[in-house]
Amino acid sequence: MSLEIYVTANGFYKWSEFTVSRQFPEMAALMSLSELERWQIRQWVQMCGDPLRLAHPDNQVIIHSCKRSPELNAAVKGSKSSQHLNASAVDFEMLNKTPEYVFCWMMDHYIPYRQLICYPKHGFIHHGWNVPGKSYKRQSIIKGD
């Protein structure tokens, strides 16, 4: 198994999964990851992605969004200060588990977060984490809309 393809030795996640967009795949295909962005993604995999997969071996984690270019962020109407711009947020779903379940599991297992937002109607979780150089924040929300 090549670590050039996979984020960690567990082999659960490929680097290519973190430069995706369901709405604008052609824009996502043009993106690349800096070394700092790779480090931040590796942080997510180690603190959240791998623990989720190890605790739920029969379920797959599907990443909807992580790294966004400014153009992609504008196209999806993302916040101008979005953590996706520096690859320190992941929008994802877990097959066969509701977003509410994943949200509660993350809280119960003390997964670190800056922002943890559950979108039940849209079927995904937004997970941003604190990174050096950004003000510390801790916010958890279940969105009703």
C-alpha cells in the first residue's frame, strides 16, 4: 500500500477523496493539495476518519467536500471565511448511519472540533477543527433546515 495514494497506513482514505465536489466535479479536478493542507487532512483522518471506520468496520465514510479553491467555494456559495479554503473542514456522511448518530458518536467519543454541524435533512456532517493561526472556537449545532 502506497502512502502516496493513501492518507495513512490504514488505507481507509485516498488523497483524491479530499478534493471532490458533487456539484462541480470539473472544478474540483483542477485542485491540488499543499503540504500544509495534506498535514491538516492527515489530522482529520487520525482524529476522526480512522476512529469512525475502526468503530464501524462495515460502514463507509463518503466525503462530500474538504479542500475548496476560492472559485469552487464561491460556486457552492460557501462562507468567505470557510475552513474548506484551507482544507481544515470535511463534509461527510457515513453509509448506513444517520447524521444524528454520527454527530452523537463524535460527541460521545470526544472527537476534537472547532465546528461540528449536523445536517439531518441533507444527510451529512460538517466537521471543522482548530488549526494554528486561527482563533479557537468550539461550536456544535444540529440544523433543522
